[in-house]
Amino acid sequence: MRLQTEIWLPASQNEVFAFFARAENLQALTPDWLHFRILTGLPVDLRLGTIIDYRIRIHGVPVSWQSEISVWNPPHSFVDEQRRGPYKRWIHTHRFAEERGGTRVRDEVDFAVPGGFLAAPFVTRDLRRIFAHRHHSLGQLFPGGEAGDIKVLG
């Protein structure tokens, strides 16, 4: 399956990329109901090969998650891939492009869930809520942002 979403932010590409390149900022973009916590010592030096350990709660169940930065192309893109966690596959591509005096942020997440088609509706509902929260938070951090659709294909 694939989740696609985008938001335009009224800030330079370098400024927006720098925000996303600080792992501790992920906390500000994650809904409280996930009880998100970075276990890796901060600050995390994001670059190719960086490993980050997290803990989240999915419907109250504690889950460990480990991701690796598999692509690092500042200030244009980076990719984090789940190495251990709740998904069968999770590859999250972050893209940043200058547009209209600001930055277009595109997220593409290729994922597969345990339980396949039976679990997919529940997981996609949660992912839509998570990315809607992310857009709302980015809009507060970068006032004047314009969120686009959150699409799940697959």
C-alpha cells in the first residue's frame, strides 16, 4: 500500500529540511495518543545509515520501532525505513521542493501490514489521522501552510 500526502509551507527549503532533519522535532508532529518517545540519545545526527529507536503505543499496546536513514540528499529528500517495528514494510520518503516562495513537502509511505487486507482499513484510518495531525502541527509551526490531500492507494 502507499500513502501520499503533501503540504506547502511558507519557509525556505533549507529551513524546512533543517526542521525535519532534527529527529527530536518528530515529537511535535506525532499525536499524543501514540505516546511517541525517541529512545536513541538526543541530539541524533541524521545522515545516511543513522539508526533511530522509538517506542510508541498502538491502541494502548507498547511497540518498539527502529528505523534507518537509507537515503540522505539534503535539502531535497531523505528516506527512513523500518528495520524493526509494527509493519511488514515501511519505507517513508520525504521530499522537499521550492515552490511559490516556500517549500512543498511531499510524503510517500510504502507499507505493508500484518494481517493484510483484514487489518488494512484500521491501519489506513490511523495513518490518515496521524498525517492529518502532522499537517495541523506543521501549520502551527509554519503559519500560513496549505495542506493537500492524504491519499492511501493500494
